[in-house]
Amino acid sequence: MRWAQITDHGMVRAVNEDSLCVAPTIGLFAVADGMGGHRAGEIASSMTLKLLEENLGQRLKTGENPAEALVNSVKQTNRAVYEMAGQNPEWTGMGTTVTACLWQGDRLFLAQVGDSRAYLLRGGDIIQLTEDHSLVQELLKSGGITEEQAISHPQRNVLTRAVGTGPFLTVDLYRVDVVPGDLLLLCTDGLTEHLGADDILFTVLNSPDLDTALQNLLKKSLQSGGSDNITAVLVAF
């Protein structure tokens, strides 16, 4: 297994509120996109991934089922972040997305909250593994808007679910069997805001290695406006 990682504040934002986690010893890879004023978004995302790594590592050591350990760790982290936000007025309302992958042999477990994404690149194809928890996604599912309208919808950044914004949280769980040659991309919406799935696939397949692939994705995102923080982790199995 090999991996690369990248994060950038983009062309507009002064602060990078994204965070990433690479913990190969327990098989955890994750990205988070924070929200909130007074740098609270930055605190929410970094705190969430730190607590998630610690909690998940402890659960796996006890022999807890990997899928349950991942989901329970996200839920426990959510409660901790929510309680910490309640203790500091400057952190009130802070929250973050989380897209976390736990690698266990030939299987991946993905925990999803928010609109950061996971993509599987296999055999010249790209598949979005996760579903956004956003207002725009809800409108798409109900037929209220089209795919084209979703791209420029004025409320496309409104989340319907986030870590830290309430005491209880529903976490989506995905299971994926991996084969040699598979690539997994975890990314915040700063990347997908500007690059579609086909653009991502073309860029990765035409890059000589993982690090260059992420550099090229970042470059294209910045050239397209870089309107948000951009973070990505690319893993090769």
C-alpha cells in the first residue's frame, strides 16, 4: 500500500479549515472540512480527526468489529466535539465533515458525514462511493433540481449532517472489497467544487505517481478558481 496527501487553503480563504489523517498503523485515512467562525472550523476538523484516530485505535485493540469500531468512533468523537463547543462561546455551532476509510486486508470500511467524498478508481473507471449530506443532494434526489443546476446552486454548501453540531449523529457506512491496482481518493469539496469525476480520473491516470497526481489535481482546482480549501488523500492498494 502506498499513499500521498495534500492540503491547500486555496485562492480565496485566508485560513485552511480542512484537516487530514494518515494513520497506516491502524489502516485509517480520513479528510475533514470544518465550519464555524473564529477559526472554529479549523479546530473542529483537526480535533475530530485526532479524537477519531485515538478512539478507533483503542477500539481495534480490544478486538471490536472493524465496521462497528469505525462508526462508534465517529459517534463518540461527535459527542466530544459537541460538548467542547458548548464549553467555549467562540466555538458555538462549529462542526465538520468526515470521510474516513478503515483498511482491513482486502476490505475497506468507509464512514461518511457531510459532503467530503470518497472515490474508487479501478480499471480506467471512477466510482463515487459516498453520498453527500447536503441540501443540494436532497434536492437532486427529490427531482427538485437537475445535475447542471446543482453545480451552481446558491446553497450548494449547506450541509444536512455534520460532526459536532448535535449530541447524536447518524453515520453512513460503506463496505468495499478492494483488488490490486485499486486507488482510493478521499477529498473535501474544495476539489469537487471545480473538478468533476471524469476530470479527476483523467488527471490521476495521466500522472506518473501518486504525489504528482495530487499536485496536478490541486493545480487544476486552483486554476479553476480555488474558491475553498482543498484537501485530498490518494491511496494505492
